[in-house]
Amino acid sequence: MNFHVLTLFPDMIEAGLHTSVTGRALQNGYIHLNAVNIRDYSKDKHKHVDDYPYGGGAGMVMQPEPIYLAYEDITQNIEKKPRVVYVTPQGAVFNQSMAEEFAKEEDLIFLCGHYEGVDERILEEIVTDYVSIGDYVLTGGELPAMVMIDAVSRLVPGVLNNEESAEFESFHDNLLEHPQYTRPVEFHGKRVPDVLLSGHHGNVDKWRREQSLKRTLERRPDLLEKADLSKDDEKYLKK
Ligand code: ADE
């Protein structure tokens, strides 16, 4: 899968993603990263990419032309017009099912805004998805783009190995994951729950399901509405 990022800070994108699991996936060729500096497409002799807002007001607005030229450069070699995600606090809030949708694409373009925003005309022309990573405001779109690329990358076949596999993780079925323990058996006076030491797989599974349900009820009750619950599950939730 190919991730293209239109940004004023390509180094930030490169540094963030050439690390850890995404770094390994890039190295092994399961994903590709094309961080494009919008400034390289400025025709201005000082390489300006922003200007004052028409109608007045604070801040600067990113101009449409450099973004368009960078977009054209990326898309000229791609047969099917790729989805273009404008990363903005004014978008729909990113979630796991969006990550799953994006992971089906061969190419995905992220447009990272800065300053007070981006000229509306270029957004109308190229953007297909307006996406936020939550109801708070960051200094730019680079961190949100990296968050989304990370979440999408781990769904691309080959990126995770067996141990890292997505099978039993939080949000897989709208439930939070059960607690995990490793050695030692006792730490600061707290013992690992006996059931996990019992070797009884049936009981371990039951305990994990119960913990998962209780944890979701306590921390993210909103998720339970979307979860697929059995009669036994309902019993745990009442206890
Ligand atoms: N740009 C600034 N804040 C943002 C957010 N929360 N999500 C996406 N893009 C942003």
C-alpha cells in the first residue's frame, strides 16, 4: 500500500514512521511512504505557500496552487484517482472501521493543513474525506496523518507478524481487551489471577471474556451498544 503525504514538514512524517513496526514494514516493502513537501511546488521566489485571508482576520491561509501541483505530480502516475484525506479537526472522527476501509486502498493521499487553514477551492477540488482524530486542536495535520497511517498499516497483510496479529485486540468486536500478565507470579504483593495459572483453557477463555466485558462497561460503556453480546455476556454485565 502506498501512503502519500502532502505536508510542509516531510521530515516529521519520515522520522515518525521510519520507526518501530511501521519502520519495519517500510523496510520490508509492505507499505511505501511518499512524504511530499508542498513548498517544493511554490512558484514564489521566496517559496511562500500561504497568504492573508480574504475578508481579514488572524493567521494565514495555505494557497491552492502549490497543493494542486503537488497533487498532480503524485496522481499522474496512478491510474485510479486515489482518495484524498484532508486531516482537520472539522472532519468525521477517525475510528477502526475507517482504518479498515482505508486499508482496502492501493494509494491514499493525506493533506496536512497548517496555519489557519487551506483555501477552500483546493479542498473542493481534490478532497474525498475530511477526517479528525478527536475533539482537540493540534498545531498541524502531521501527527493525525501519522496516527491514521499507523492504524491503517497494521491492517495491511504482512505488516504484523503472528504474535502481533490483530485478532484479539481492543475494538476487534467493540470490546476492550482483557488484562494481561507475565512473570513474575507475584509483584509488589499482587498475584497473577489463579485461573491463568490453572492451565484450563476453557476457564481462561471464560475469565478473559468476563474481564473484557467488565472493563468495557467500566471504561467505554458506549461501545457495548455496538458489541455482539450473548446471553452469558449479559449475565456478566449485570453482576
Ligand atoms: N489538525 C489539528 N487538530 C487536528 C485533529 N484533532 N485532527 C485532525 N487534524 C487536526
